[in-house]
Amino acid sequence: MDPSTVPGHGPEGLELTVENVESALYQLYFDPDMELKNAAQKWLTQAQASARAWQFCWALLGPEKIPEVQFFGASTLHIKISRHWSDLPADQHESLRTQLLSHILRFSSGPKMVLTRLCVALASMALNLIPQAWSKPVADMVTAFQPQKSDSEDGSGAESSRDPQAHCLALLELLTVLPEEFQSCRLARARRGQLRAALAGEWAVVCPLLRQLLQSQDSSGRVKEKVLRCLSGWLGVDVPLGESRELVRDCFAALGDPALFDTAVETIVGAISQPDCQRYVGALLELVPLVLGLYDRLKTAAQEGDMETSHGICRIAVSLGETHSRVLLEQLDHWQEYLALVNMILFCTGMPGHYPVGETTSSLTLTFWYTLQDDILSFEEEKQAVYLQVYRPIYFQLVDVLLHKSHYPSQEEYASWSSDDKEQFRIYRVDISDTLMYVYEMLGAELLSSLYDRLGRQLMDPQQSAVWQDTEALLFGFQSIAETIDVNYSDVIPGLIGLIPRINISNIMLADTVMYTIGSLAEWLADHPVMLAGILPMVLQGLVKPELSVSSVSTLKRICRECRQDLRPYAEDILTVSQDVLIKEIHKSSQCMWLMQAMGFLLSALPVEDILGHLHSLISPHVQQLDTLAQQEPVSTNKQSIVQILGMLSSLFTTLDINRHADAYEEAASPGLTPLQGAQNPVVVVLQQVFALIQTILSKWLHDSEVVEAVCGVFDKSVRTLLHDFGPVVAKLSQMLGQIYHAFPQASALDLARQMVHIFAAEDQHTSDIRALTEAVTATTLAVFQQGPRDHPDIAEAFMHLHAQILKRKPDLYLSDQLDVKALFYCGILSIKFPETSTVKAACLFFTEFSSRSKDVPLLSDVLQKDGKLLSETLLQAIGGGSPGSLTEHFSDVLLNLNRHYPAMLSQWLKEALQTPGFPSVHVTAEQKHTFSQQLLREQTNKRRARETVKEFSLLCRGLQGSGYSEF
């Protein structure tokens, strides 16, 4: 091949000849050079779009061409017909149709890819001509494919006429792609409705043909499979079940052929799942015996482990039962047949074998049970009672089946499963758990009684030789229900709590479920504290096992949270075991945090005078370890240990709240005594004791954001929990925080400063400390902004939040000479221009508070009046496209507040800014800008209307108005 003739080397306007197209195709398919391939691809796409393509495509379909070239010719035909139909004069339509039919006949023996593209081209042509110019396309196609029609063809056609099966398959291919092309092509709604009706009318010709081929002894397996696929295609255009019932019945016969089984299943499921089927109750009822007729085969397949067959039959049964449950329930004369179908689906739910290793079918059925229950409970009361009488026993059986299916395999077998299989099984058990919780709505307290009776027999009867999986499954059922439904009034829970200590938890999976079950009953235990004595030892027993880490720790945390007022008698034991497992590092980091939270709840409920001693015992080993680490050089191996210990302290201080305990008991407290009786809060005592140690850590790790964040976290959690009790630490912390932030600015320090402003800024005894802290961090942050803040969006965001809080809690802090309000204002302007949305939101919050408080602080008002125009311009620029459209409501809130407090000035600022041509966008006219300004200035109170005005203007500025974006 001469390289100068291919498009990669030739001129842009290379002549559109068959030879050049072929050369480009060879280059596209066979040239290893990707650049040349891409050039060929681009040129060929242009070639297909040209008017010449109507001619050269036929030459490419010549019998001597290679399949890739023929395929391109057929694809070009389809593209021309589907996209450039209007270019073809109407007087050429007939000859095009004749040529297409002739070529389809010629390619009926292959290549298959060429045949399919030609069929799609003819289907596309039919869709352009139906119904006006081509009233009976299917009948004409069937006639064209009669064997005698091809006798007059040329040699190639005559050769293919000797293979009637090839013609039959080609016709079926054409009939299959016709509805598929209709589904995939883009059409106006009216035209789509017109074509759908026309195609539905053609079904009267297609259906008998498909039935004849499916029933014929002469039809090969390939023909029958193609018939099934053809029916699936026509189901997509909503052919009525009433007009295809016999054909669907024939599909059931095809299930007997192993080669056709999968395709027949797909076709039957597609036919049954049509919602429109419900209009044809008679046809649906005819299908029920056919599905029930598969029951014996289903049982045999299940026995033999034939997962493919059982899966397919289950899909058919579930499709019928689930899609049409209400219609079939209402056919009272056929109630026994539907009940039999429900029992068949129940068998599928209980499919032998462990999911997902031994079977994959049972999960398909779970949605059916929701649907059936919803339909039964939606009937009026009298009718519902009749259905419940029939179906409640089925649902009790379902519970048995689901509990059996939730069984773990033996430990040996489970150990051999892949991690993926174990994860699928876990998800499957979650689905079963959800189903059991849902079924409880129908079965109610009787379900819990049934589970309790069975568990009691297992644990109390020496004759019962239950395996651990049976016990685990029953507890799993209890836990599924108790986790989401209020079981406080159930009369079986006391008995259950009494049974649990009898369970041998040597098996880890059983022990795991025991822990979760106890956790799910924590609220009940809070109302029945006498039962804690029998349960807590089991939880503590689980706590020392690493394999039960998540379940035992989460359960202890729930008990300590819900039952903390009743845990005093057990506090020593809980603390001893917890301290021990923490020192031995039995649990991973996140579980250590949970355990510390549990200890916080527990300590909160102890007598105040006992807390400090227990607190010291609990944290001393960790503080000592922290002290050792603080003396060492800062190496990365130590960092995670430091961060973890600080995280454990934070977790403890998050929940250690003696004031909450005091509130609960204030009625019983001695009159005139505060909870602390003048003593300091234990957490404050501890913080003061470790303060120097924390300063030592910071001195060595000051430039490590993770460690600084962990340190700030300790104080942040403490101040949030202790609130005003934190007062004694304020002075030292304010000084330290200002110093560490000055040495290495980090957002976590600003966040902590904001918490301190929030709680202590308004308290006279702390005002000077808070003022000094805010002055220090503000001066440092202004320096960061001067150096270029773009690399520190988190600092800018935290800084804006801090000053929004100052404006809200103590705006007279700005009366200080040390706070440069004008510079602060400019920091806000810069922050609005940040690409990070959270920083922009924080800046908007700052300016909203700034405008609200400025009337009370003349210094703020002076700055706003001088620089308000700059703020307005910055907001307009952001609204006009400088920031994401999702932020417009935040900009709107700032403008609304400005309008509320400075209406005359905002009017002037807007007028001056918007008179600049092309600002804030070239897409808006002067008139549109004026309208926006007037609408905005009218709103001083209605936030929703102001937001709508700004949003609409923003869409106009972005050229998106009316594009549909305004709906979001």
C-alpha cells in the first residue's frame, strides 16, 4: 500500500474514493502507529458524514472485500439512514430498500457482524418510513425471505438460497433488531408514540411466525434461541401479554432443552415482569400452573447442586410472585395456586447449601417477602384478617428458613472461604436481618416468643444437643429485631437476659453475636438494672479477647452510656478489666477510643470524690508512656503512639461529664451543695497536671500538624464537655495556644481558639485572656495572608469562623488597638475568592456577622462604609461566575444583610459596580443588571426570595438561564 495515498500522509482534502476509504481502513485496523490510526479514524468519520458515502458504501460491501471493510460499509449505511435520512430523495427509497434486502439475503450466511449492521440499517429505514410510506414492514420482510424469492438473485444469492436456515436466521435477526433500534433511537415523544403503536400492530404478523418456528420439529437450536431473543426484543415495545400468551407458554417448553435454558429464562422473566401484564389477569393465571410445573425440576436441581437450573427457575417464580402479588392475591378462586407459588418461593429462600459458596439463589427471594407483606397489610381490615390467617403460618416458616440460612458453616469450612465470600455472606446476613425486622411488623410479639421458646429448649433441656450455629442464629434473630424496634415492653426479654449467661461463648462467632445481642438490649437494661449482674461478666469476658474487639467494646460502650447511673456496684470490675486490656494493647486504635468513651460515661456517674482516683488509675500508665516518648527525639515511630494516647485522652474527656450526672440527681442532692462542692472538676485537675508534659511534646513536635491537632483535640473535647468548668485552664491554655500558633500556624489551633471564644469571651474574669489570644492568633494569621494564603485554605477557613464567632459573642474585642479591622476585612475579601467552597462559606458567614454587628461597633461600621463597595464587587464577581453556582445562596445572605443594615449605600455600590460594561459577565445586558439590582434591593427580610433573585442572576451571568440548571 502506497503510504502517500492514506490520510495520515495525504492532504486534508483527500478525495473520497473507494480505494482511499479502503486504504484508511487498512491503516485503522492494521497500522501499529497510533497517530496514523487516529488520523485515519478522523478522516473516515468525515467520510461517513459526506454525501458521497451513499455511493461508496455499496462498493465496500462487495463479496471480495475483507469483513472489516464490509462491516464499515454496512455501518456507513446505518449512519446515513439514521442521521442523514433527509438527504436522500424520496424517489430513491424503494431502490434503497430493495438493495438492502438483497444484501441481507446475500450476507445471511455471514459474516455475522456485517449481517447485523445491515439488518440494523434496514430497521432504521423502516422506522423512518412507518407507517405512512411503509405500512406493513414486517409482512414485506417475511415475504422477501421466502426461499423462492432468492432464486432470482445473482450467483451469490442463489448460493445462499440453498441454506434455508441461514435465511430464517437472517429474518429473525432483522425482526430482533427492529424493536431494539426503536428503543435506542432518539425520537420526539409524539413520533415515539406513533411508532410504538405501529410496531404493536406488526406483532400480529411476528407472533405466529415465532410460534411456528419454536414448535417446529425442523427448527434447529440456533433458530429457537433466536426466536426467544426476538421475543425479548418485542417485549421491549410493550406487546400485550394477552396477544403473546401462547408464545410465552411455548417458551416454558424450551426450558427442557439445556442449550436453550438460559435464554428461555431471560425471555420468560422479561415477559412476566411487564407491569402491563396485570391488565391480562386470565393470561397471568394461565402462567401460574406452568411455573408450578417447574417445582419438581427445581427440587431435583437443588438436590443435585445444579445451581444454574435452580437459579433460573427461582428467577421465574420470583418474577411472577413479586411483580403481580397483589393481582394474584385478589383472585380468590385461585388462592390455592398462589399459595403453592408462595411455598415454591419459600423453598427457593431455603435453598440447600451455604450462600454464596453452595448456592446463590436464596438472596433473589428476599424482596418478594417485603412485597407480599406490604400487599397483604394494604387491604382493608376485614380482608386483611383473611389473608393473615393464610399467610402468617408461611411467615413463621420463613423466619425458620431465614434463621437456618443465616447459619455459619463449620469453623473449618468457614476458614477455607475467600475474603470475598465472607464479605458476601456478611452482607447476606444483613439482608436477612432487615427482612426479619420487617417481618416482625406482621408477626409481632408472637415472633419473639417463638424465638425465646426455641432458645430456652436449646439451653435448658439436657436432651437437646444443639450445635452452636443454632444458638447463634436465634440470638441473631433477636438482635435483628431488638436493634431497630422498641422491645422494652416485650415480656420475653427478662427470660432472654436470664438465658444469655448460660451460653458457652468459647466459639468466637457465637460470642460475637452474644455481645451484639446484649448491646441491642442496653436501653432495656437501663430500665431493668437488676439484670446487669448476670450480663456484665460476659461482656468483660469478651473484652479480653482480641477476636471480639469490635463487638465487646461497642457493647460495653452502649451499656456504660445507657446504664451509667446503675453501674456503681460494678465500676471497680469494669475499670480493672478495661485498664488491663488497654495496657496489654489487646484492641486496635479505634476500639481503644471507644473504650475510653465508655470509661468517660462510667466515671461521670460515680461520686465526685471517687472520680479523680479512678481517673488517675486509668490514665497514669498512658501518661507515663507519653512522658517517656516526650523525652525522646521526635522520630516517626513515636508519633503514632503519641497521637493515639492523646486521642484516647480526647475520647475520655468527650464523655466524662459530671455536670450531666449532677443534673440527673439534683433533686436528690443536699440543698445548697453544688456537685463539685467547691472542688475543681477532675478533668481540669488532670489537664493541669499534664500541662507541662503537653508543652514538652509540643516543643519537639511543633511542626507536625498531626501531633498539634491531637493536642488541640484534647483541649477542644474537654472545653466542649466541661464548658464553664474549664475556666481554671483558660489562662495557661490561651498563652500556650498563642505561642504554638505563632511558631507554626495550624487550623486546629484556630478551631480551639474559636471554642474558647464561644464559651469564655463574655465572662469578665476571662476577657483579658481571650483578648490576648485573639490578638495573638490574628496578628500571626494576618502575616500568613501577607505572605500569600492560597496554600492555606484551611487556615483561612478557620480564621473566618473564629472572627465570625468573635462578632457573635464579643464584638467589643475589636476596640483593641492590636486588632487591625481593616486588614481583617481584606482577609475576608481574599477568602471569598478562594477555590475551596468551605473557605468561601466561612468568609460569607464572617461578612454576614460583620454587617449585623457593625452598627454596635463604630470601628466596624467605618470600615464597612469605606470598603463596602469592594465587598459588593467581590460578591458580584463570584455570583457572575467567579465561584461555583452552588455557593450563590451564601453570597445572597451577605447581600441581604448589607441591604438590611446599609440599604442606601448598597444601592450606590451596586449601581457603580454594575455600570461597568461586561461586569460581572458579558452574558448580561444593562437592563438585566438593573432589574437584578431593583429586585435585590426590594428584599430586606425574605431570605428565600433574595436567594432566588441572586440564583437567577447567576444563571444569566453563566449563560445557563433556561437550560434546566435552574431546577437544581
